[in-house]
Amino acid sequence: MNMYDLIRKKKEGGILDREEIRWMIDGYTKGSIPDYQMSAMMMAVCFRGMNAEETGELTLAMRDSGDVMDLSAIRGVKVDKHSTGGVGDKTSIALLPLVSSLGVKIAKMSGRGLGHTGGTIDKLESIPGFRTSLSEQEFRRQVDEIGLALMGQTAELAPADKKLYALRDVTATVDQLSLIASSIMSKKLAAGADAIVLDVKCGSGAFMKDFEDAKALAEAMVGIGRHAGKKMRALITNMDQPLGDAVGNALEVQEAIDTLKGKGPADFTELVLALGARMLLLAELETDVKAAEERLEEAIADGRALEQLGRFIRAQGGDDACLSDDSILAPRGGCAELKASSDGIIIHMDCAEAGMASLMLGAGRSRLEDSIDPYVGIRFLKKTGDTVRAGETIALLYYSDEAKEKAAEERLASAIRIAESAAEGRKAIILDEVE
């Protein structure tokens, strides 16, 4: 077997078998296959595609290129959740304690933010003392003891994906469906859960702008998971505007806390309940979505969800006083107001640009080595579909650097369009489901 023959086979539209794919990924990970040959293969895949079987085998080969978490000693069904990323997406911070308060075991690995999307790790680290660098032993023990643990992804997790993604990023081969799906799922499968719920974002703030593309990605990832023997469900959700009202690390943690107190924004609460219901179904604790959502609402109403969030924070070294003292996560610099330029209805909000405005304030990073200010960000008082009057405040910008605020405010203003009338109302949060 040699790489030249495999490149030619795929270039001519051939189907790579399991042994060929595993040989290729193993050789590339170990360095015996050079970048230029793998670049040629990735380009051939972009032009010729991969079928479901090839995509599944590519994912498993990347999963097996490094450590695979063994969660079998933890009692019960282990359910994971993954989002393809968006603006204001603090879902895990509210969702995981809520679902685990009802008995679902959750062992989750998360990443840091880059570009206009935020990372769950960065957000949680805005809680004083909170740590995400757990050992695997600590991670498993915590899941067994309180039902929930979250840690950063280790360097040993799917190293083939990390190496391949870096190559694709500089060879214009990122945006191919099988390669996107296998990249995401190789890491999720390596994390060891029995079942996975996917939140596939669609819209201006998502990787997939078009609904049909988002649905195709959801179907591909569900297919990969089932190929690997996992129970899967996916929701396709709206990311045409920021999720909830807050964008920024500490601001988003506070909004997640408020949600578990029953005071969260309607769109964010809807998504948390929808994803949570599917997690309960996969854990076989409920058989009906409506009944599952009602159980989740009860856990919020009676305080179980908030109590579980407190256990989670304490277990990972954080100060759970933030659950009762809003000042701990409150902004610490200046506050500016973005005002409506005219009367009318907000008909469009470029979600990616809103995320970039938050990044410019210091809430995100454009390079991995950039530092983050946890206390800056944006709070939206008005969103798409809302009526505004000239001079009325649309958003509050919290900042620590006045020059950065001015630039961010200009960018955010350019992302919002106001018209005299709206052709349609606000889009639903849940756009479709793949089972």
C-alpha cells in the first residue's frame, strides 16, 4: 500500500476501504506520510467526496489516533452534548447541571473560543477559582460522585484531527462536509460517551449559513455516531442573532445562572429545554419530549438545577458565591449605549459581526495565545423583530478600554438594520431535528 495509489484512487472517484483509511491516518499522524501527499488527498476528497462508510471509517481512524476516554466504570448512561458554535452560546453552563440534576451522567470535554464564537472553558474560568485542567482520574471520579464533570480537551485526544485541521486550514480544504463532520465527531467519540446530542447552528453567526448545509452536516454527524455504535439525536438551531441577551464570558455565566433561577431569556431557555429533553430521552429516563421538558422545568422551579450547578462549581474549585452574589460576575469597567438611529423594526442582525464586536472589546481571541478579559461584553436590550424608536438603547457595551469600545460600537452598529416594517417575524430557535 502506498499514498500515491490512494491519491490516484480517490482522484478517479474510487472508494477507500477501512484498511486504506487507517493506514493513511496512522502514517500521517506518525509522520511517514508528508504534508504534500495528504494535501493532495484532502483536495481529491473535496472534489470527489466521501460516502457514509468512508466518512465513518475516517472518523474512527482519527478517534483511534490518540487516547480514547474509557467511561465504562461510571454507572449509568453517559450522555454528551456538542454545539457547532455560535455567539452567546452559553448553553452547556445551564444545560449540563440541569440535566445531571435528574440523574443523567455527563462527562464533557470542551474547548476554548477562537474568532467570533466563545468557548465554554473561557466562560467557566470567569468564575473565581474554577479549574478545567482535571486529570482523567479526577474527571471520572467527579462524574461518578456528582454526575457531572467538564474538562479541557487534552493534546492526546484525536491528534490526527489536530494535525489534519491545521493542514486543511492552509490548503483551502476546510469546507468539505465529510471532513467537517469527521473532525467534530472524532473528538466527541474519543470523549467516551454512550450517547450524543448535537446542536447544529445555522445562520449568520454559524459555520453553516444555509439551512440545507446545516441539515446535511447534522445528518452526516448522526450517521457517523451510529456507525460507531452511539445513540444520536441532533437539533438544527437558529444562529441568525446572538443566543440570549448576553455576549461575553462573565456576562454569559450570569445569564446561565439566571436561567436556572427561572429568569433566563425566552430563546435561550427554549433551547436549553429542547436539548435537555433529548438528553433525557437518550438516557432512557423519558420517552416523550414534552414530558421530558416538563421534568426539566420542575428541576428549575424547585431549585435542584441550581443546587447541581453549585456542586459542579465547588467540585472544580470555583466560588459558588456567584450563585447568590451578582457582583462577583458583574462588569468592572465602563458602559456605553448603542442607540437606534431611527424609528422602526430591527429586521436583521449580523450575528458574526456582533460576535466580532464583542471580541474587539476583549471578550474573545483572534489568536490562540491572546488573553481574554472576562468582564467585558455586550448585553442586548433589543433583537431582531423588536420595535425601536430613534435614540432608544439597543445594546449596552461593557468595556475596559475606551478606544476598543468606540471601534466595537461602530462595528456593532453596522451589523444592525432597522426598517419601517418587517416582512416576517422572528425566526424560531428550533429549525429542524435529525434522529
